[in-house]
Amino acid sequence: MAYNFNAGPAALPLPVLEAVQAEFVNFKGTGMSIVELSHRGKDYEAVHNHAKSMLYKLLSIPDDYEVLFVQGGASLQFAMVPMNFLASGRTANYILTGSWSEKALKEAEKIGNTYIGGSSEDRNYSYIPSPDQIQIEPDHAYVHITSNNTIFGTQWHQFPDPNGVPLVADMSSDILSRPIDVSQFGLIYAGAQKNLGPAGVTVVIIRRDWMEAAADKNPIMLKYTTHANANSLYNTPPTFAIYLLGKVLDWADGLGGVEAVLAQNKAKAQLLYDAIDESDGFYQGHAEREARSMMNVTFTLADKELESKFLQEAKARGFVGVNGHRSVGGCRASIYNAVPMEACEALRDFMIEFRSRN
């Protein structure tokens, strides 16, 4: 049996995979697979609109926000956000909490003026800057954060107050994992391949009035209004990814919605953090306790040879994706929504057993 702790593409709910398998060849009596349907036809249109409506429902998205399905992953959003909202003479504020926020900043620097309003780089991104460590000016074009940091295992548990400046968040690795107040944000973007579905589609949630005030000089495909005005059907969308996204949203709804998902995520994370904290230093968590992520549990072993042995044995036991990111090493368990409690219990038990033997 494989226990999938991959950081992305990541685990998908087994009931969703089984439902997709059952209707893959003949989708709802059409005689065709979902991947063969025209994106202009009514059969796919229903799938598309259902996925949108479920996002509005589960995330309690206000009516004055638009939900878009775009391609290019969060990496394209790193450029698309400043292309639309970083006008000449304005400055965008980036709060750095890890590698992905660094990459977002680098893209913005190519387009206009930027300012680092806060950073946790001084302690190897092991914490989230506190409010008194963040500086935001009222004339900033926007403030950008990364809500969860997959590589370093930290997460914003309270979002910064942007003082009237639009707040932009990359939520690729923790969207749908907990309730959020969407009205706090001017724009949220999230690659689907961690909590929402397969790779290939990126969800953008954007306040309509801010979107309509964006720069109009960009190429058509790089304007948010292009996708909004065409119901994300300006060009051929990633139809299968959106179909599977809708299935995952139905699954989360069936569990009891985001509050129920949050309860499960808290319990899963607590199992693994307890194994770290009760190991008397055998396992050492990277993130400071108040900044720990519910999605990515990062840790090391004090002895590098022992760490290598741990990873080898974990792989042999069926634990997939437990190696830390190539840029930092160590160990990481990505425990997104679809990772079952049983997988976390199995990893916890292995960690305790490995420690007892070594």
C-alpha cells in the first residue's frame, strides 16, 4: 500500500477517483468520455458552472467576487498579478515567508517597483512575521503574501491587516483546508494540484471592482477581465481538471464543508507534531510552533546518516514523498485534505518505532 505524502501533485480522495473511473468512458450517457466533450457544449457547460458554484458555496465567496479558471499554475500568477495591478510609478509590497514568495517577488521586480514589507528569511523562514514586523504604506498597489509555505512548513494563521491596500494571496497549498474571509482579499490564486484537484487548472478569486480597474495594455490572455467576461471559456479550458475539481468540491461538501475539513486537518497535523515534540529532540521541527503548517509537516533528524536511513526505510514501508524539498533537504509530510487519517497514523507509528530502534 502506498501512503501518498507528495507535495503536489498530491493525493486525491479515493471516492473521487472511483467516481471518475466509473464514468470516464461514458460521461452521463453521452457515449463519450469527459475528455472528449466540447467545451462549448451543454454537457461540459454544466460541469464548468457546477465547479464554480461549489467554490462560491464552500468558501462563502461574496457576490462581488469573480471565480476564474485559468492555466499556467501559480507561477503564471506571479507575473499576471503585477502585469494587471502594478502600474507605472506605483509600488507593490511583498512579504517574504519562503521560496514561493521569493519567486513571486522576482517576477514583480521585472514589471515595476517593489518593496519588501516583511520577511522571515533571517531565521531560514521558520516563522511568520508578526504585525509589528510588517510595514505597509497606504499608497502601495497591493500587498502579496503566500498563505502556506510548502518547503519550510509555515502558515499564516492570522492574515495581515493591509490598511486598505488590496491583499493578494497565493493559497495554492492551503485553499479549502480551513474557512477564510474572502472579503479580506483583493485576489486569491491557487494551483489546484494540492487541495483542489489535479494539475492543470488554477483558481483565481478576484474582487470585481478591482479587476475592472486593472491595466488594459496586457495581452488578451493575461487580462483577468478576458477570462471573467467569457466565463473562463475564452479559449479551451483544462476541461478534465475542472471536472475533477468539481468532484473534489462535492466530496468536501459531503464531509460537512470546510469546517469539517479543518477539524480533520487539525487532528492529522497534531498526530505528527506530537511525534516530533515527544521525541526528546530525535526529530526536530523546522517551523516555530506558533507558525506551524497544517498542510506540510517539516522536520529533520539530528544525525544526517540516521536521516538518510529514516527516508530509505520510510520508502520501503510505502511512504511516498517524505523527502524534504530538494532545496532544503530533511523530511516533509504533506498532509493535504485528501490524505487520510490512516496514512498519518501509519507515519506517526513508523516515526515512533524508528526512534525506538535507533
